[in-house]
Amino acid sequence: MYKYDEIDQRIIDERVAQYRDQTRRFLAGELTEDEFRPLRLQNGLYIQRYAPMLRIAVPYGMLSSKQLHKLGDIASKYDKAYGHFSTRQNLQLNWPKLEDTPDILAELATVEMHAIQTSGNCIRNITTDQFAGIAPDEVIDPRAMAEVLRQWSTFHPEFALLPRKFKIAVSGTMQDRAVVQAHDIGLEFYRDAQDKMAIKVWVGGGLGRTPILGLVIREHLEWQHALTYCEAIVRVYNLHGRRDNMYKARIKILVKALGIDEFRNQVEAEWAHLKDTPNTITEAELARVSKHFEDMPYENLPTNNASFDAAIASDKAFAAWVKRCVHPHKTAGYRAVTLSLKPHGKAPGDASSEQMHVVADLAEKYSFGELRVSHEQNLILADVKLSDLFALWEKARANGLATPNVGLLTDIICCPGGDFCSLANAKSIPIAQAIQMQFDNLDYLHDIGDIELNISGCMNACGHHHVGHIGILGVDKDSAEFYQVSIGGKQGNDASLGAVIGPSFAAEEMPGVIQKLIDVYIKERTPEEQLSTPYVGWAWRLLKHTSMQIKSVQKRKLQHEQLNQTYQRYCFYRRKRVDTY
């Protein structure tokens, strides 16, 4: 992974010193809240419902074991001994004290980490496939280009105050696992007819209040021009994006308003001034960065391993874990392993300080000291020998990290929701936990097969509910928390947005609603669907067969008027929102 040079280290050290003085002045009353707000947001600090929240950057989802050890130490020393891994592949601390945040950033700097541009109206963390560099279906390893993009976008003076936040995803595989179509800019790397690296550029995607899948603005872009073309896109957005209405400020609204052809024309005109300028990437620069992402020192191993095969045959629990949590690797004798952060009854994406140290130790022992964060909020060891899998599983299971549910219904993507976020309309974590307990039979989950269920506590869609096979959105209904359900969303090359199935449901109804959806799906799915990932077709048939049942459930909501008093305190806090995601 990328290692800082002297310039990188000096930049973050100076930023820590700046922020320390800014925080001191604010606490001393020398800066007003309005003056301090943009300064803390530039360093990843939000004021949430009950406490500050610090979002720590994990560029393109890669961590060293040393860095994860430091995160575990920080969570234990400055927080409540846990952290939350987000869908942006970052880590969030939900309970730090404001006065401690400069010390936290100083400690992060000692292991080449920071919280810069994890919030605010700027270019956020660049994300990619959690299996980048090792996936058998990979055409181009996108990590070096992701790092080049990170360096270009960090502290870019022209893009420090965009109309709204801006997200970029990169992918270099046959099957898109980075959801490039749901980002402001999506870069899809491939090899052209001359076997040269090229880029298909998507623009104008995004979820949130107005979910839109991106459109292709350029089918073929030479890789050398990745920065200048992205800069042209962001310039057009920065010039014309709306600043009078935050709900219409994202680039997706501008692309839709202008139309892709007119937007492309303006980008191309801007690019004419930028093409072949110093921001053009040279072979030497790409080679310099690429050295940090060379193949690990793999051993020459056989394709099969007798001890692994014997363990699979003799231990059903291990075999179930391998089926769900172990993934193919392009190098013979190795596998990638997902360590699930979705044990039943726990908040999805949360890891205790102890678990962080355990995972860091496992990475050191079994995966060359590196690990990944997925946008599904799990942790990945990318380079594990077949012969080590059984020992790894035993240690992971002993620490609550081996739930064999990856890709199943209870592998839920979930934002922090109303338990923490001041923007949320409703709680997310209790709904996820209730659904996990409703489907607490792993044999039943395996029979259901691959199902993606995503939960967001508000329209900002941090839980990516729009692209879940089943999506759940928290809504405010008469000052009470209700939940809107959508079906038919999908990630990948043929991404789709889910369709809402009807009025919203009360919290206590949600496990039953999901059960009803699954019952009908199992009854109506075709043999082909039983062997593959669900797609939009089953969702529409499911909608047809459950419409009357859903309507009958709606009638029971009339019995829940007493919920209003319960949510009065919630409404009070909701009126005190400060920040925006």
C-alpha cells in the first residue's frame, strides 16, 4: 500500500498543528461556532445528535496492521472502545470529546493517517473494489490511479468549497463491485483494442433524496488524461451547480437539467484548456505510485491443499464459513477472506477495539500485514494461504468475526441512523438487529441464498438503500419513526434502483414485512434465480403477489397513535440539527 514520503508527512503534521490552534481558539471563545464549523468539517469532525463524530479517512479502503492497531488504541483511549466502518470505507468514532480531537489527529499522523476531506463540500474519499489487485476477474489494478486521484484532490484549492460533497469511485474488474454508476464520477478501467489502459467515464450518479444512476460521458479516455478530464467535469459542476438549494446541489441534478449531451459539450470545451497541461499523468509518475502496489511476496503454492480439503470435509461449520466468507484469488494457493462485522444482534459495521487488534494481528500473521475495508462494512484479509484458512477461522470465530453470512440477508448495510446522526429521520440499527434476529437460522439463510438488504435512516442514503435488493428508508410520519420499503435495487454492471412498494411501516412491523417479502420470493422464484443473485424480475413479481398483503399490514398502523408521545424527544433533537452530510 502507499507509503508517505517526506512531503506527505509534513502536510498532515502541519494540518494537525493548524487544527490544534483552531480548536484552542474556539474553546477559548476567540472563534464563533459559525467560524469554527468549516474548519472542523475540513478535518472530519461533525457535531452529531449527542456528541461529536470524527470520520477518519481510509483511502480506497486499504489499511496496514499498524494503522488498525492505532485505530483500536484511539477508540479505546478517546472513545467508547469501538468504531464504525462506513460505506465509504472510512472509520467513524461516535463519541470523541471535541477537546481531544487534535490529539487524535496527532496520533493518526504517526501512522500516516488523517481525517482530511472526509466531510464538507469537497472531493471525498476515493473508493474502489475491496478485492483490487487480487481479483481473478480484474483487468486493471485501479489502486495506483486511485492514489493519484487522492493526491490530486487533496487540498485542491479550486474544489475546497463545491456546491455539495463529491464522490469518485474507480473499478478495474469485469464485474463492478465499486458501484461506479452511483457516484458523481465513476471511472471504469479496461484495456482497449490496442491493449492499452483506457477509462470509461460515468458522471452524474448518486443516491440520496433523488437517486440517479450515472451516464457515460466518455467511452474511451486515455489514462494519462484522467486528472485533467475529471478536473474539467468538476469545474463545470463548480461553475453551474446550484448553491441556492442544498437538495438540488449535487452534480446529478445539473447533468439531468442540462442533459448529458450539453453537459458533455461543456466538459469537452473546458477540457480543451486543460488537456496536456502539467496535470497530465506521466508514465514515470504512474510507475512511482504503482511501486507501492506490487504483488505481495507470494510463495509458489499448489492449487489445492490436502489439509484444507480435509477440514472442509470433516467440519461443517468451517465448510459453511468457507462457502460464504472465502473468495477466489488470482494467485494459486491463496484466497481472500471476509471477516464479517455483522454478527446477529450487533450494529452492522461496528468493531470493538479488541476486535481491531485481533484483525490487525491476523493480518500480520496471515496476510502480509495488510487488510481492506469493503463498502459493505466488513473487513478483508486479501492474501491468505489455503493451508492457513482453518487456523484463521478458529481465531476469527473466537472473536466474533466469523459469522458465515456474507452476501446473505443478515449481511446488512446500515448507516448509524437516529441513534447517532442528527440528520436521521429514524433509527437504523434497531431495525437491522430485529431483522437479524428474525432470520437467526443460518441454514434458512443459506436456503434463501444471496439477498442484499440495505438500511438508511434518512434520505441522504448513507446505507445505500436504493441499490439493495430490499431497501429500507427511515421516514418521519406525524413526528414518529416509520420505514419505507423498496425492492428491485441492484449493484454491479447492470445496476438498478429499487421501487417503493407502498406506504411506510412502523418499526415493530419491519421484521414481519421482510419475512413476508422473503416468503413470497421463495415461493415465486424460478430455478435460475434460486442459483443466482436476485434481480429486478423477481422483485416485480414479488410486488405483484404481496401488494394486497402489504395493504392489510398498513391498516394496523392506525393502532399506533401512542407512538407520538414516545417520539417527542426525538423531534426535539431533530430540530437541533447542525451539520449536513
